[in-house]
Amino acid sequence: MFFNNLKQLHGKVYINETWCKGCGFCVQFCPTNVLDISSDYNAKGYHPPYAKNPEKCHDCQYCQIICPEFSIFVTRDDENERGVTEK
Amino acid sequence: MTTDIGKFKHDSPMSGTLRMERMPHIWCPGCGIGSEVNAFAEAIKRSGIDPKKLVVVSGIGCTGRVAGYVDFDSIHTTHGRAIPVATGIKLANPELTVVVFSGEGDLTGIGGNHLIHAARRNMDLVVICNNNFTYGMTGGQVTPTTPHSAIASTTPYGNYEYPFSLPFLVDAAGATYIARWTSMDVRNVTQSIEEALAHKGFSFIEIISPCTTLYLRRNRLGDGVDMLQHYQENTVLKHGCDTRETAIDFQGKIVIGKFVDKVKPTYLEAVDQCCVKLVGDDYQLYGKTIPEREAEEKAEKEKVAARRAAVLAEQTEANE
Amino acid sequence: MKTVPAEPKGVDSGPHFMDGDQAIAEGALAAGCRFFAGYPITPSTETAERFAERAPEVGALFIQMEDELASIAALIGAAWGGRKAMTVTCGPGFSLMVENIGLAAMTETPLVIANVQRGGPSTGLPTLTAQQDMMQARYGSHGDYAIIALSPDSPQECFDITVEAFNLSEFYRVPVIILTDETVGHMHEKVVIPPAEQIQVVPRNNYSGPKEDFRPYKFDCQGGHPMARAGDGYNFHITGLTHDERGYPVMTAEQSKIVVTHLMEKIHGNADKIIRLDEDQIDGADVVVVSYGITSRIAIKAIQDARKEGIKVGSLRLITIWPFCEKRIRELAPKIKAFVVPEINYGQMVLEVERCAGGKCETISVNHCGGAVHDPEVILAAIRKANQ
Ligand code: SF4
Ligand code: SF4
């Protein structure tokens, strides 16, 4: 649902696999299921997340704020801007 | 697994508020403290307050380590003494915003007396209390808030004591801003911290959070994700709820929301009122008269409002 | 030590008739102390009362905290908030304060604590005198650290020593303890407060250089290092954990050696500069009476009587208790027959005298449990015995 000229935002997720402790919060609570647990291990032996469906990210930044390790941040993806508007 | 850490640190939106050179931190996987610090960092950015004028004080314990990770003036004190140290800082320089970030064992067990007296004085502090029902750093002992019947290393057969309900405790003591959230409710936590930073007087924000390694494991409650889901399903939002009705039972419903937000003269305002009667209009504290201090405070408030408006404008622009 | 004249606002110049406790409050205000957090306890409360009364006109702040744990914690906060701060207490309260004396020593926070000693142990003799907390002042908190302690013998000296206590505390960034006693605390005498321009105070040394060069600590076994003031933008971090020069925790044996050595040596290595003694007729003496606080005034009578009897007796009054005057005792020991050490405790500082005398002369303890001062006759008898 988009009102007036509000447009669909897109975000780009940056993941710092090194600091991740694999708690799974970002994967579990991402509202649009962008992330999934990777099968790879990091140096500490945890499975960090990866962006499985990057195009679905709407820049809500929930993963950024729930991540207890400060290992994810999201920026608005202007390049990938599709500018979908609904009147 | 090839993260460019230097670049990540540099680009991270947290880099101005957290000491990135000290990461990764010591907290366990799935521990709620990190999420709270994240929310705190976000709240500071949005609040518009001058980060130079912010001081973070912690006690001892897992949450006590927060002071070491935030990039502000910060003091990691002795066990239980964060609030009186914060009181000293605030009274030494009333222009500072002083935040106490500590755990429930630290603030309400060994430091309980300081908590209620700071609330009683309506000392202008923001107290953020990570409540995970356990002494994590020492291996999971029972705390003053551990629910009845929960297992801890020192209550191996279940806790037979009665816990504190913290909103009720600080309400009775005189706190003028009281909210409770869980570490799942990071958005609300952010907003509450923002409100508390702007609030004049004693603000208390309790954040229920999972201690995965000790409390959850010992009570067989799954991992961090399980607990956050439990919070999602078992929290009841009740703004303005009578704090007498905020007790927490083992794995029971958790009432969350903003319970108290009221205006009452702070400790320093009460000092001023008394001294100005005594000494007259040229009463000075640390060489500044009350009108001078008020003018400075007003100017700072305007700067804060302007910075805040700028942050908001940036966000709205992003949404247009 | 760089000093400046005192700020006139805190200096109530002129002759006064006041007790030792009140003189401490006046000394603090003169030294630039603008924050006092305390908790009532006999026989020290008059200092807090005096400060509370004077605070509004001086523009200082007094707060009565919920207990002594909170009082000293508030001083640490106030010190890093940019104020000179003090508190006053006696034994039972001091026992609570030792926790954060450790934190203040570890974080190199300047603050001043007056301990107006009363008889112990425990609640002991709340209204009666003693000197039983001498060792507690030095060793009360756990772990290795060093503090400075001074002992006045009159209300006038209470004033003077409080100013000095602040100066040492600021320069060495260390808790300084004023070890007075109930008798001096409650004794009313003439106290002359000099004009502000004659009182030299060490101002707070706040760092003002570039942020990237700022370090809250420098482990070079010296004093005189600047500290940061909260709100100045240096984003300092201080912790009671073993730390590096940035204040960040480094919990290794190697770092502990660096930190602990610095904490100890910045005081002990500068003992010659810190220590003040009041000596009388030491040259050629056969017996030296080592005393401090109220006991030194009682000892005067015994010393005078002994001299009348022809005994060559000198007096060594400790104004600085800690660091202990090791060097002076070592120098004197081979030249005299005995040290006589009267004190209102079961024998505390005498242990230090004996240690430093190293068997080169006799050391006679004239101990006395709390509650009253010595009978000078008892000290005289000890001097006679020492001279045999
Ligand atoms: S929330 Fe953070 S620590 Fe947890 S899995 Fe995601 S990236 Fe890793
Ligand atoms: S022990 Fe518990 S509280 Fe401490 S870091 Fe680990 S999960 Fe968090």
C-alpha cells in the first residue's frame, strides 16, 4: 500500500561476517525475508547471514537495529531505484 | 568470508556513537544487550543532543560493559555505584546529559539504595536497565527480578524469593518517566530513550532481554530467537498502565509501554529555588546565575531542536 | 606544582573561633572545593554542616547522599565533571568508602576525604577519640595502590592541611586522606584564615590539546598529568579494570605491572617531595618521640618534663602519615637510643617505625586504646625507659 507519491524504497544490506555471532535475529525478524543463514562459517565458527533476496529489501533497517553485534547496516539503494509510485 | 572491516567500520552508521575499534564486543550470541546499545546509539543520533555533552556511566556486569563501547565520555564504575557517580557528574556540570546504562543486578540489587534515592530526588538522569533476570558475568545467579520458580545457579531447585517489579519500585520512589520494553521492541526503546533524554527529571527505562547463555539455557527456554518470539507473543502494550499491575511471572505475560511521564521539579531546580530565596537574585552556582544558566539551557535546547529537525528532514526526504 | 592564588569567593579571611571540623570545611572552600557529598556521622558531621551552610553564598553544591558508598562515588563523578570534591566521615563510614577509594586510586581521580577518627572497632565509641584507622587509610581497599594521608594537630592546621590535601590530590591525581581525630575535630581554637592572595592552590589541570593526542593516563610514575573534563569533547573512558593509557581494559599480567608500578611509584617515588615533618631538637637527641595528631600535643608535656630531667629528647611529628617518612627514620635510627611512639591505638604506626629502624635502635610503643588521650606521665615513663 503506497499513498500519494510515496515511493517504494530499496535498501542495500552490508554484512560484516567477521563480527557476526550467528544469533539469527536478522534472518528471523526481517519483515520481507531478505536474509538467510549462510552455510559458510566465519573465523569464530558461526554461520553469518547473507542477502538471499536482496531485491526485496525496503530499507526498513530493522536488521541494522536488532543486530546485537553492530554487524549489519543498510543504506538506501538509489542506483537500484525503481521509483514505483502509486496514486 | 571477506569483509573489509576497515571499510565496514568507516561506513557504519554507528561509527560516530560506538567505539568501533573495540569491536567485536564481549557479549554472547543472542544476548539482548547489543540490540539495546544499537537502539541507544540510534536514539542519541535522532535526539539532536550534542554528543560532547553526553556522559554514559555503567556499573559492573555484562551490561556494565556498555560504557566501554560507546564513543562518549564514559565511566565504568564499581558494582552498584553507577547512579551515585552519575549524580556527581550531573551536579558538577548541570549542562551534561548523563545516562546510566547497567543491569538489574547492579542497579536494583547491590545498587538498589542508590536507585530509589536518585528517583526520590528526581535527579535529572536517564537510567536504562537491562533486565535479563540473571547475574550473567558471574555465571547466572538469581537477581532481585528473577521470576518466582525460575532456575538460577544459586536457586538450583527454583527461585523461592519474590521479585521486584521495577516500574512499581521506581514509581513509588518518585521517578517521573517510566517505560518498559523488551529487547525485541528496539524501535520503541529508541523512542523511549529519545523521550527520556528530553525529559527533565529521573527517567527509568527497563528493557527485558534474553541472557541466552545462562538464564535461557538453565531454564530450557531455547535460544535468543525463541525468546524474542516469546516476547512478540506475550507482551501486552498498555501505555499509562498502573505500575502496580506490571509484575512479571515466569514465562508469563509482560506488560510493556510508557507508564509514567510527569513533570516535577528536579533536584537542581529545587536547589535553585531554595538558594535564590536565601541569597537573592545574584545567587550563583559554579559562577553562573540562574538567568545565565537558563539562557544557556534555552540556547542549547534550540540547537538540539535544530539538529533534531535536520535529522528528521533527512529521513522524510528519504521517504519522499 | 604550579599554583595560583585562591578564588576570593571561597575564602572567609580573618580570625575565627572554630573547631577542627569546621576548619576543614573552610580549608576546602578556600582550596576551591565546590562539591561536597556526605553522610552524617559523629564526630565528623560539623564539616558537612559548615559546608552546607556556606555552599549557597560561595556557589558550591552540597548534597547529603544516601550513604557513604554513594558519597564517595559522587565525588568521583564530580571530579571527572570538573569540580574539586571532598567528603568527610569517620571509621564506620570510611569502611564503606574504601570500595571506591580503590576506584579513585585506579582511575587516578583527585578527591579529598577527611576521617575524623573515633574509637572502634565497629560502632565503638562514637563520641570519643582514637587514632585507630591509620593502617586502614593506607591499606583499606583491596589490591596494591598508594594514597597520601595527612594528620593535623590543631584546628588551624586542619585548615592549612586541607588546602595542602587538595593541592597534593590535584597534582598527583590521587585520593588524599586527612586523618584527624575526635579531639582535634571538636576542639575550638583560634583559626586565622589568610587573605585569598596568600593561599596558593593547585588548579585543576584540564587537558586542552588535540583530541587524537589525548590520553587519560600516563604510566611514568610521576604526577602532574592532565585529566579530561566530561563535556569537553575528549570522549574519555575510565574504568576500574586494569587499563592502558587510553583507559581501555587490558587484562594481562604485563599491563598490571605497568599500572600498579605507576600507582605505587608516583607516590613513593616522590615521597621526598610530598612528606612534611615537624622536628624539634632532633640533633644530638638520645630519644626521639614520633607522634602525630592530638597525641603530639600531649607528648609535648612529656618531652618538656623529660628535658627538665636532663634527657636529650627530640620530637618528630608526622604531618604526612602516608607515604611514611622511611628515609628519615632510617637516618635517625643508628644515631639514637630509641624511638618512643605514643598513639591512640594498639600500635599501628609503630610498626612502620620499627620496620624502618631495622633493629638499629629500640622502638617503644606507647599504645592506648580509644576513648581518651594519653596521660603525659605514661609517655614520660616510656621516655625514661628509652633513655636507660
Ligand atoms: S543479527 Fe547480527 S549477529 Fe545475529 S545473525 Fe544477524 S548479523 Fe549475525
Ligand atoms: S552471559 Fe548472558 S547477559 Fe552476559 S553477555 Fe552472555 S547472554 Fe548476555
